[in-house]
Amino acid sequence: MTIKRSISVIGLGYVGLPVAVAFGRAGFSVVAFDISAERLAELRDGHDRTHEVTADDLAAANLTFTDNPADLAKGDFHIVTVPTPIDNLRRPDLGPLIAATETLGGVLKKGDIVVYESTVYPGATEEECVPLLVERSGLAYGSDFFVGYSPERINPGDREHRFETIKKVVSGCDEKTARIVADTYGAVVTAGIHMAPTIKTAEAAKVIENTQRDLNIALMNELALIFERLEIDTSDVLAAAGTKWNFLPFTPGLVGGHCIGVDPYYLTHRAEIAGYRPEVILAGRRINDEMGPFIARETVRRLAKKGGTKSFRVSILGLTFKENVPDVRNTKVIDIIEELDRFGARVRVHDPLADADEVKHEFGLELADEASLSDADAVILAVPHETYLTRGWGWISDLLAADDGLVVDVRARLSRDARPAEIDLWRL
């Protein structure tokens, strides 16, 4: 008979909170830990700023919210879901993961299982985290405590593919641990379980999932750069090519966020340590990282072509890393803004979902209100939030100072057929 584990979840962001809620709703005892007192206070009040979990779900889960590490000792199945970003040199930053591991190591007990969900390079769990757990706990790995890895696959803002409805990859330091990890997640994940043979395999699977997407988008972005020079609309080309049954439906755009624009660097970092210099992956990263500045330069070029060398007024719609989510982590819209600043443009940025205080703290930007967006020489629809698409061309054209103003539709989400005749429309 499977023994029901007591759960602790370390990190209550986009990944950790849905995990904690899922286990809590299934009747598990769950300690929900985060170092942010502000985050804990809002969750106790039934509010999730990420919009991933509803107030009703929070209430039904009956979680024990805490920032006291001692409370983690109430769990025997610990799930670590802290972020793993990159630094300014695009190297893995394991700082949050190390800090969480040190905290957990201080309360670890005999028989405990620690499962990491945070994205890491292959080998990081056993090479970086396990030694810290041993050091802080004084326990023996593989006999006193055990470790697994189960990569997070949550897609922020996606109401169809949720934690419970995405097949779960699991692994463990030995077969017994792997089966316990599989059984525990299997109690809440309805989509099924895939058991990877090793922890390192599961780690590698996670980083290549997003690396594959990154490279496919990079190909589309490179095609957009080519077709721009050939004066061909990329969307038209993709619509035609997409009529073949096996053509993959990727589109060009900005590649940011906490996964796709980050995970490939974890893999390339570890590959270089192993003595291999990746070519294709890094080339794709360079293309995708260049798209924001390219969009800005093309905007300025088209405005200059219209006449004059004045300080252009540009209104940018959307700052988050993708549509319909409030998450601004690693947003590539900031690259557009910074490049426009270099050209002396007067830029105003609006986003109905982004937190103004977070934007000010992270980027030193003041979000603009709607009233200040008007009289623009160009409007850049950088992030196609549903609220923007619903208001459509009528609202967007009213933001322009002239009837023949420029609209840049980064993701090609506005109807070209509905475009007012005088407006100059450009899209990737």
C-alpha cells in the first residue's frame, strides 16, 4: 500500500503555487513556503497576482502558508520550485536554487524525499544540490534521505495545459525513490506519468523541450529578416507553406520569459564545460535576442522614410513576456524600448496586466496611462493582450497623430483586411 506523503513546496511563483494547490485540493497536507512576506500575505487573502490560481482554488486547497523554515519539517516530500534565471553574461544563476537547498537542508529528516522541479543543466541536482543537502543535514544521501527530479512544464496563462493535465516526467536517485515520486505525483496529475531512467535524463529532457521551441522560433525570425529584404509578407508565406500537412506552425516574434529564452543557455553552459561548443543552439539564441533591436530600428527607418529627423513619439502596447499574463521576467519588449531610446525616440509604454511597481523596480520605467498614448507617430503592438485585440483597429488608429501613421504588429495579430487604408502597417 502506498503511504500518503506530507508535502512541502518551496517557492510559490508561477510553478510552485499551482503545484501546492493541486496537492492541497487532493487532500494532502501541504506546507507552502516562500521567502516573500508580501507574497504570502496576498495568498492568505485569496489573491494570486500571477492569475494562475483562483481565490476559490486557494480556499479549497487549505494550504499552510509560511516563511518559517522550521515549518518545512512537517513535510516528508519536498518540492523545490524556485526560479533559475541567467545572469548578465547569460550564464546560469543557481543562486535561488542554492539558497532554497541550504534552507531545506537545515530541516531535512531521515526518510525525506526532495524533488527538484526548477530547470537546471544535466547533472546539477546531484552535483550542486545533493552535496549541500548532505552538508546542512548531516544525513547520508541514498540511505537517510533521497532525491528526485521532475521538470516543471507549466505554461503561464494557458488554461488548457495545467499542472494536472500535462504528462509528468519523474525520476529518482534509485528505483524505489522514482516509484514513490511517480506514485505521489500520480495522485494529482491526471495526464499520466513518464518515468525517466535517471535524474540527469529528466534534467536534459526539460532543457531540450524549450531549446527545440527556441530554435524553431529562431528559424521563423531568420525567415522574417530575409523576407523583409525581399519585400514579402512573412505571414503570407507561412500561411501558404502551412497548407502542407507536416509543416510546423511556428511564427516569428520576441522570445522572452523564464523558460524559452533562458533554458538553452543552461544546456550550452554545461556543454561547454564538457568540451563541446554548441553551434546551432547559440546561433538560434543570437537571432532571437536580436529581434527586439531589429524591430526598433525598422520602426525608426520607416518613420524617417516618412520625412523628418524629429524625435519620434512611439507608443508601445504591452510589456509582459507574452500575451494575457502579468509576468515581465526576461521580457524582450525592453530591448525595443532601449533601442528606441538610443535613437532619441519619446517612448510611452502601456500594459494593463503588468504590475507598475514591479516594472519600476526591474526596469526603471513608468507605465503610461491610456490618455498619454495618443498623438503617436508610431504604435507598436508588442504584446497582443486580448484587451488590445478586442478594441482593435478603431482604438489603435485613434492613438496615431496622423491618418497615415505607422503601426507595427509584432505578432501579426491584427486583421490586415480591416486596416484603415491610410495607415502604414508593418509586421514580422
